[in-house]
Amino acid sequence: MAWQDIARAKREAVDSGIPRKWRLEDIPSVDEVRSVIVYIEEKLNEKEVEITNSTVVELAEKISRGELSAIEVTKAFCHRAALTHQLTTCCSEIFFERAYKKAEELDEYFKKNGKTVGPLHGVPISLKDQVNLEGIDSALGYVSLVNKPKTKDEVSNIAKILEDAGAVFYVKTTTPTSMMAASTSSNIYGYTLNSFNRNLSCGGSSGGEGALVGARGSPLGFGTDIGGSIRIPSTFQGLYGLRGSSNRIPYCKVSNSYAHAPVLASVIGPMAWDLNDLKLVTKLIIDSKPWIHDPKVPPIPWREVTDYPKKLSFGIILNNGETKHHPPIERALQMAKNALIAQGHEVIEWKPPVSLIECSKLASTIFGADGYQEVLDECAKSGEPLVKEVLSGDDRPKGISHIHEYWEMAKLKYEYQHKVDEYWLSTALQTSTGRPVDGIISPVWESCSFRPPDNDLCSLSYTSSFNVLDYSSVTTPVTLADKEIDLQDDVYKPMNAYDKALQEYYDPELYHGTPAGVQVVTPRYEEEKAIYLAGVLRDSLRV
Amino acid sequence: MAWQDIARAKREAVDSGIPRKWRLEDIPSVDEVRSVIVYIEEKLNEKEVEITNSTVVELAEKISRGELSAIEVTKAFCHRAALTHQLTTCCSEIFFERAYKKAEELDEYFKKNGKTVGPLHGVPISLKDQVNLEGIDSALGYVSLVNKPKTKDEVSNIAKILEDAGAVFYVKTTTPTSMMAASTSSNIYGYTLNSFNRNLSCGGSSGGEGALVGARGSPLGFGTDIGGSIRIPSTFQGLYGLRGSSNRIPYCKVSNSYAHAPVLASVIGPMAWDLNDLKLVTKLIIDSKPWIHDPKVPPIPWREVTDYPKKLSFGIILNNGETKHHPPIERALQMAKNALIAQGHEVIEWKPPVSLIECSKLASTIFGADGYQEVLDECAKSGEPLVKEVLSGDDRPKGISHIHEYWEMAKLKYEYQHKVDEYWLSTALQTSTGRPVDGIISPVWESCSFRPPDNDLCSLSYTSSFNVLDYSSVTTPVTLADKEIDLQDDVYKPMNAYDKALQEYYDPELYHGTPAGVQVVTPRYEEEKAIYLAGVLRDSLRV
């Protein structure tokens, strides 16, 4: 069968998972419906709106008190996800019937035993396509991997942990082919749109997750991140997204590109509207002792942040030295800074001895160690061309010619980590707290997003640099782009051609209403603290 | 300068660090002096014998009470090390004067402040040549690396931690060129002999350390292990040696071959006569929070083993399915088993789904990923030939031709770990405790050692398999080879040609008096438990 036919059949099979009553007769154009949320809330009933606007914490509580049933919660999110998918193409797999069955079993259990099976009893959780579930594909955007459902033995550890806690799975979400892109596009599903602004990309590679959770078609989902793939779609959709340090959260049996390339590891982590939900789920996973069943997970228990000093000190990254942010991002960064200072915290400039650009370049070299041969080989199996967004011909790295080059990358990564770690410690000399800065406030991306299919307008410097350093990071929403405030800066002289193109790309009208945020970064394996500090920023912004 | 001249000059420079009064007029032959200890104790005065037969715990206590001074302790060990070196060639660097200066400073501090600088105040600690000290080479047995003293910035983290605790450094110890061997031989120093039996090899690659600590020329030293290099010389000299899981103890700035090859990491760890000393030093290192200054160290604090159940269950590895051990090892294994059973513990056979041989073969493939190009390149710099013990021409692996082969090794390693971890958990179904086995009792090597230069008589199956699995292991001495008991088994039918050669190699007279031991293995990052269980075995054997 031609790859086009396989792709079409798969797409149709996914869409057929949406019951007829929830299908939109006409998909409104981007001009008609820019933001998904208002439009879809009109299609939901009052109860569905209430349920889908609840946090995980609220849902779990209400279910545990018998005030909501698992099945009604599941149905509400299925409905909202179905609508979101039709406007953004965010789902790679839809299996509502299976979810209902599970939800009904949970309700049955609750009725019989008068208690829940676990802290996520009846809560729908969405999963990036990579997470393996029995009987369902993990195609990763490759036509060659369609119709190869995963077996029971292949089920991801993270899925088991969540399911043991009572979670209900109902959809998996789109990725770009191979996941090696900051947008989400494949020959199977096409392009996934931003749920806040359908003119724009949802980001990537956990883009389907970003669009779905962004429209509250899921209360919380899981993405993965090797160069920014959790953080980019999280910030593009105004979400809290956790990129933890390597293997803090178990990646065991999650399908992946370059699954065992050992120098730079992809991590899996939650993306959510609500920071408390992010914490609940992260803690729950770590409390399950994931190192018992995943040899890569270091045995670090959850360490609750308690009695943390009141006055904090933050490093702030103003820019990477090569570009100026678009006005909404610039404003978000200043808002974050000002809010922290207004609460009595201290903010000093973060000037590490290894630049973001250097770190990020090293990440790209590591990603391209095989000249992307694995990606090209997988595409060749079905004959599909590689989508433009993943890799244009010109950009294709040559890859290494000797294993020693690869080991040199590993060495350089370690040296960068060591130098920046020592710099971090040295900031104690600059702070008034006497401690090194507690965290770093950094942009995630230079703009709020970009127009499909302009994937080339991207710099991973603010994201992949932290993958190289392996620091923990939580994206934190700050504001929305506002065409009245975020005006083009006509006086600014661009630093270089790329910066010039970036500035010219900005259009207040285009970006209006799109989320703008930052990330809060902490040292390696300080996920608890990253979540805590994101909360400090959130609270400071709310004052 | 010809490499021979550089090597000779270096050797002479090292030997010149021994004061004239401590030089032996004639080095006795192996036939004249088989075991080092009795011979050298006759050369020491009573006080020196008493000091050098003390444990680290005892020395530290006496120094802290003012009953011993740092300088007298240091001098006693310097004397004993000097004698041991002359009989075994165990030291790669000798710097007694520097040690005296340090010891005198410590005594001064103690006199002035009435307290010690830390828990190792005045205790001499020896270091494998790899550990960088300011102003001293870390030649790793390579002529090309001679006369390249390390700078202050290059000092190993582990050296700093030990020095901060008050340790006194006085020697570094020999390694085979590149460290990739189970014996200890280089063109600089020649061959290092076993201090219990100078007919035999001290083992390797931390062989100098094994010989030195074995003769109590050091109360405790540090070796490294990527395939058995701590455990082989430890067991050959009847020592407790800890091979912890990857980077539990910081390797930062320790010179190394294949320093950043990311699939299989060498680890650093202590080797000691006394298990309590091993624990003291390991705990002290981990309590120093080594992750703060080493990006590779996972932040796992010391977790004291307390309230552990009284009845334990052990898995035992009887053999690798390809060879029978020499009689002393077979006896040691049975003694360990019987002693545990006699104390009410349970011992069941360990039959993992991935064999030791498979794990060990994978290790060799990973070690040889570059066809040992790095080693050959380093030798080429000085023109020295590679010593036979490290790699014979026939054995040289081809190395990989594509990075994907390397990633496949990483994948296989993970799969092996996963399968054996799950098997370990499944042993709960076989034990009477209801828990998985608490630890594994395994041989370390099929014989007590081998004659120089017979390095080919070796199988890493009992050692490198645990590097692949990344389990924690503590070697535990059990007995000494006894020519009256450990007779040749004339009835035994060898399983294969290698086994036949191994059996024929055995000679009760040759091995008489050489230590025979086992290793106690626990899951990944369970160093505390490995030390605890080694203590259980030790105590069981003493009953």
C-alpha cells in the first residue's frame, strides 16, 4: 500500500473514534475561529464546562467524595478533546469506548469498596503518542509504524504507574515525525495548530499535548523533551510543563527516536494548566519508586520543599546575545522580574561562563551524531518523504565519522555542566541572601509561536541549553500577547540577519491573545524546587 | 628521548623517593620471600608494626585522642610502603616528604585547636595513579604521560574530599598501561607482584593498590573498576573492595582511559583490610555531598541500614557454566554458603535470564568500541610498544563502523539490566522471607591469581557482568588457599578447552597461602546494603 493510503486510512481511523454527535459539520476557518476555547465551550453543556475547567486536584477530590463519577468526568473530557482535535488536529489516537469501560469499572469499584483505587481515580490523562498502551500504535508520526499496535509487554512504565493510581486514558497526541522538531507535523496527521491561536503552531514536539491541554481537552498530559519539546508547546499554550533531569520520571518502554543514544537523554514529564496538578502527579510518580522497574531512574525519593527561606534570589536570562525577543516575551520577562522584586525577592543577571548558544550548538551536534540516518531510514521503510519541518536538506548534519568524535561531545557536555554548576555556586558572592541564586528565570522561546509551516524561525538556545546542562525546569505562564501594548519596536537595530528576520516577523495583530511565559530553572535533580519556585513566581504575578 | 630512557628515569625518580635507610640491599628472590608481610614486619620496629596493623577507625581515634601523632603514623606507613614497593613494585609515585609536611601541619593544628580537622585527621590514604594531585604525574602507565604533573585545577574531587577530612597522601600506585587489564604491568614500572604470594600477579588494574594495601603499606586506598579492576586485586589480596554503582563516588577530574565513553562507566572506590574502614570512608565521601561539584553524581545521600530483618536470603552463583573454579575458590564459595546457612540465613541458586557470559561479552564489546584506538594512539606518542598484558594483537577488537552499533550496545545493556532486575524481584517467589534475595554471593575470579605474565588466563565473567548490570559489590575475603586441603580434582571432566587449561594450571603448592574470597552484590545504588551484607557474611564466617 502506498504511504499516502496508509496515512489517510490511519487518519480516518482516528477520526472515526469521534462519535457522530460530537462531529462538527464544518470546521470553521482560522479567521472564523481563532481561539479554540470559547468556540468549544459553546458546544459543551454546563456540567461539561464545569468539569473540564476543574483541576486534577478538584476532580480527584470530587470523585473521591462521590460528587462526580469517573464516567461523567471521562465523557466530558472526551467530548472536549473531540472538539479540540477537530479544530487543531491534536490527537494521534482516540479510544473513548475503552476509556468509558475503564471509567465504569472504576465507578463500580468505588461503589463496591467505598474508596478509590488511587489518587487519580477516574481522572482522564492524555499521553504523547510515544507512550505505549496495549493494542494501540505508537507511530511517532512515521507511516512505517502505523498499524503496529503495542503488546502488553511493551506498555510504558509511566502508563502503568498512572493507571495504578486510577487514571483513565482516552487519547494519545500528535508529534512531528521522529519528534525532532519544535512544531508538530507529519504525513499522517498534517499540522497541529495552537489552541489559543489557530494562526500559529502549537509548538513541538509535544505539540498535540500542548494544543489539547491548552484547550482543556485534557486536565493534564505527558510530553517528552530532549531539546525543548515539553517546554515549547507548554509555553505556547500557557501551561506549566516540567522538564525534569534525566530519568527522574521513568522513560522505560516509552517509544522514542534515538532511544538509547547515551549522551543526551530525552525526558518525559507532565504538562498542565495548574501547577498543583503538576506537583501532585510528579510526586505520585516518584513516590511509586520508579527506579525499581527502570534501570535508568536514579533512586531519589520525593523531597518536599519545606521551611524554604522567605527571601529568594533569582538569576535572570535577559537574552542569548544574538536576538531580541518579540515584545510579548520581553514584557513577560520584565513582568516576572518586577513581580519577584515587588515581593521582596532579588533578581540578578545570569551570566554563565558557557553561553546558551554554545550549549545549544552542542545539543544540535549531539542530535545529529548519525546525520539523522535513523530518521531517514524509518521514512524509507514506507517511502514517505520527511516533512519539511523536521529537517530541511540543507540543514542535515553530516554526522560523525569516528566514535571518538562522539566521546568528545560527551566530554564537552560534562565540561559545560561542570563550569556552569561552579558558576551557579559562585553566585553566592553576588546575592544578598548569601546563598547561590535559588533559581533562574529564563525565556523559553523568542516569540509566542510562529506561523505554519515556518519551523525555520526557531532557536533552541533557551531550551536545549538546559537539556545539555540537565537542569530542572518548569515553564510558567505570565501573560497574553496584547496588540495594544506589545508594539513593534521600530527604533531597534537588529544584531544580525537572523535577529532582523525575527523582528520583521513580529505582527501585533497576529500574536494577539497568545500566551507568553518564562521557565524557572533549578539545578540537576531539583524538580521539587523547580515546582516550588514556579509557584513563588505564579503567586508573585497574582498579587 | 627514547621511551626506554624516559621510563628508566621515571622509575629511578620514583625509587629515589625512598630514603636510603629504608632501602633493601638485596631484593630477595620470590623463592626466598614468598609473602611480603612477615619479611617486612621484621624490618619495622614494634611501634611501626603496631601502627600499621591498626585500622583507619583505630588510627583516627588514637590521633583524635592525642595518643598518636599524624607524623608518626605517616612515617610508619611510609616505611612499610617503601618496603612493600621494593618487593612488589606497587608504587607509581612516592612523595614521603610532602606527606610529612602535611602530617606536621595537622599535628600543629591539633596542638593549637585541640581538635582534628576531620574524621581522617592524620590517616595515610593511598591512591591509584589515576587520582590527580597537584604537581604529580598521572601517567596511567603510559610513557607519553610521564613528566606532565597535574595542576591545581586538575586535582581530583575525591582527593579534595579526603584531604578536607584530614587524610595524608604519600604514594600513588601502579596500573597497567591504559588500565585495561586484570594484571598490572607497564613499560615504566614493569610487573607488580601479589603481596601475599610473589609468584603471582597482584591482579589489576588497581593492582598496585591491591599489593600495597594487601601488605598493609596503606590502611586504605582507592582503585577504579570498569570490568573488575577494584574487585580482582582486592580479592587477590584478601581485601574488602567496593565497586559502587556508576558515579555514586565522584570520578570528577580523575584521569582515565575512555574517560567520557558514555555507555559503561568506570567507578572509583575504596579497598581496605577492614570493612568498617570501607564504610567509614564511603559514608564520609557521600556525606560530603559530592554531587555539588560533580555533574555525574546522582544526589543520593547516605542511607544507613537500620532495622534490617534478621533472617536474610542470598542468591549464590556457583559458576558461569563454562568453567569450574580452582579448588580454593570453590571452597571459599562453599564456606560462605555454609556459614550463612549456619547462621539461619537462606541461600538459593542465582539463575538470571541473561547469563554472566552474555553480560561479560557485551562489556568487552563496549570496551572495544574504538578498536582500542585511544590506547594505541597514546602509546604511539612515545613510541613504546603496548605491553602484552593489556592487549595481544590477536585479541584486538575491530571496533564499530557506525554510531548505530554503539547505540545498539547501549540498548542491549539496558535490556540486560531490565531483565536481570525483574528476575531479582521475582526471586521473592522462591525465598522464605517473602522478599527478593537480599544480595548475591558470587565468585570474583576462577582462581586466586595467575603467574606473571599469564594475563591470558582470565575471564571477566564474574566481574564485568556486574559492571554491565551496574550493581553494587563488595569483595569479601573468606580463606587462604591451602595445599593440604585444596587438592587437584583428578576426576573432573573439563567442560571445554579453556576450562581444561584452567584446571591444568592449578598447582596447590603455587597457590598455597593466597587469599580466596567472594563478592557480595546488591541492586544498583545500594552501596550501604552491600557493605552491610558483606558484614553479615564476615560475621557468619567468624562464628
